[in-house]
Amino acid sequence: MEDRPRRAVQTVLGPVAPDALGPTDAHEHLFLRTPALPGEAFTELEPMVAEASSVRAAGARAVADLTPIGCGRDPRALRLLAERTGLHVIAATGFHRDAHYPAGHWALAEPEEVLAELLVADLTEGMDERDWQGPRPRPGPARAGVIKLGASYQTLTLPERRRLAAGALAAGRTGAPVAVHCELGTMAHELLDLLGRHGVPPGRVALAHLDRNPDPGLHAELAERGAFLLYDGAGKVKYHPDSLLVELVGRMAEAGHAGSLLLGGDIGRRSNLRAHGGGPGMAHLFAVLVPRLRKAFGGELVDRLVVANPARLFAFTPVEPAGG
């Protein structure tokens, strides 16, 4: 596998220059299986090729698959999907919040350094093709390009803190970006504080689900710290209508924080996928919300949200050699 160029975005098919990434859906799940969502798994390749092809037809050229270890991640299928759809696919390593792991799962108990070494291997050698159980097997078929971490609602458990610290260590050793699940938009400042104590600056962190806590004052504070805010509830009317996202984007842009915003669909249930007879479908973000934002605010702002900002976040940062 060729070495990753400095400042490149790492996709499952290899490094891509940031300015070649194109319009990006910054939060999706292309294959998923988790005990936290019984009956909602989607692991089949052919339906997802159809779903992802609709995303590309709607205007996206890249998708960040933020499915971490132990949640149905499938590196080989991600490569096949990228080859067949023409999408740049950025895969995740990392760990979700506790709810996604059954009692006794190794991710709840392994020490910080062991977890960090596994993440570094996923980012530099290739992702493990199965749910790691002990001695690491040979590297998988593709490198991860982002570290996904998770926090519980209004709290961080001790195992979550350990996994967040491990993710921060891996980010520092590799220059990888970090995306964090903020349950219902909570714990954002605390997460930035914890990651910062372990050497990850806010400018390398995307905070997911902030639109589920649609507080413009809070969002401005987080943007002023330098973090990326990921609005990823497009089409999920059980949480809020798309009009709320349009309003949030407008208020943040007016306050000078357009450079901090990312957009994603976060389709994380089988019943959300058109290929499985559900909705709103993964294409909703680019087929519905992006045109609506373009009509409201113009193409320059929207291109910043879906092209320039993802290119900045997902590009690896140079890492100084040990002792350098």
C-alpha cells in the first residue's frame, strides 16, 4: 500500500488530495450492525451500492463512513462499494459509546495503550476485517481515514473516557482527524476539554449531532474554540424539520462561523434506507437539503459547507518524527 502523502485525505482506495475530494457527506453509515439498534442492521453489498449510487447521482463525490470498530464495519465491502460507485469513501476506526457494545466486550475493558495501538494500525497498515478479539490478525484491505469516538447522554463513563484517550493518542501519532458522537448534542465542551488534555486541538475535531441540541449560542461557543460542528439530521423529521437546519446554518453564517459547519445524513438504520424500502434515504442530504440551502444562501456558502470544510477536516496533519 503506498504511503499517504502529507495533508492527504485517506480513502479506502488510497490517498486523495484535499482539493480533489469534492462535495462530501460528512457522516454516513454504509454497513452497520449494533446491539443498540436491534432489527436495523444493514450489511449487504448490493443494496448499499444502489443506495450510495443515488447519493452520487444527487451530487456528492465523497462519503465519510463513521462506523467504528465493533459496529459492523466492513473494509472489504467499502472498497468494493467505492470502486463500483466512484465515490471517495473515508472509513473510520475508533469506538462508539458504551451502548453499542454488549457486556463483556473487549472494547469496554482493554487498556488505553492497547486500544491506541489498534487504532494506529488501522490508520497506517489497514483495517482489521473482523471484530478484533485478541492478537491482531494481518492488516486488512484498506486504511481508515478518521477516528470515530462516542459519548453517552450528558455523561462520560470511565470506559468511554479510556477509549477517547486512546483515540486522542492515535490522532497525535498519525495526524488523523477525529469525529465524536455527542448523544443528543450533549457533552460537546467536555469532549473538547478531554481531547485537548490529550493533545488534540479543537480544530481537528468534528462534533456530531449538534443539530439535535439546536442552541445557536452553544454552537457559537464551540465554533469560537475552533471545532467543526456536524449537522447530520437532514430528513429526520422525528427530531426536527429541515427548516431548523436551514435556520441554524443561516444564523451561524451570519455570526461568522460558516467555516465551522459540516453536513451529513447519518443514515444509521435499515428502515432509513430507500434500498430497503424505508426513508428518508441517504440521498436526501444532497437531493433535498443542499438545494434548499443553495436557494436560501447561494452557492458560495453551500460549497464551503460541503467542499471546503470537509477537505480541511479530513486531511491528515503532518506529524513530527519522534524526538524531532
